[in-house]
Amino acid sequence: DTSGNPSSITSVIVTYVDNTKPTVTITHTPANPTNKDKVTFTATASDLNGVKQISIYVDNVIRKTCSAVTSCQYIGGAYRKRTTHTYYATATDNSPSANVGRDPLSGTKSFIVS
């Protein structure tokens, strides 16, 4: 200090480890598609560290990946009558841990074409 007293400086380093997965949701429209409809799959994601990418899978095949956004769309179809199709989405955050969220958490969502 200015009076000549010795000072003690202590530094503290705080490390934050993000182990929280992004929140992701996927839907499809129309809800009950016919064999003449295109089907729009919309995935949205959020995370405190931001979203690095969102991926949309239809019938277990990656159909679209969007980077540095919170919403992603893929338009598929038209699909054959009386067929069942499955879908899900993943989202990766910007943290060094690259946490991955998924909707649904396991398995897939599905719809039947009428």
C-alpha cells in the first residue's frame, strides 16, 4: 500500500465445467400426413453456452445438420401410403465438453402415412 506495508495478493482461478446437455425438441407437420404431403421436421435447441449444431435424423439416416443456430428444418416426402417413418434430433453445445442432447432421449418418434 502507499504506507509501505507489505501486501499479500492471492489469485483464485475458477474453472467451470459444463456437463449440461442442450435441450432439444423435434416435431413434424402435418401431424397425420398422406402420401401426397411433404413432411416438415423442425428441431429447436437451447443451451447456456450456445448451440454448435442441430442434426435431424429420419429413418435412422442423418438428413440435415445446421450449425450455430437454434432451429433447423428438413422437408421430406412425400412418403408411400401405409408406411411408418421414424425420426429424432440431436443438438451439441459450444462447451469444451461438446455435450449432446437428444429428442426423444432414447428411441425415436414416428408417424404413419395414410
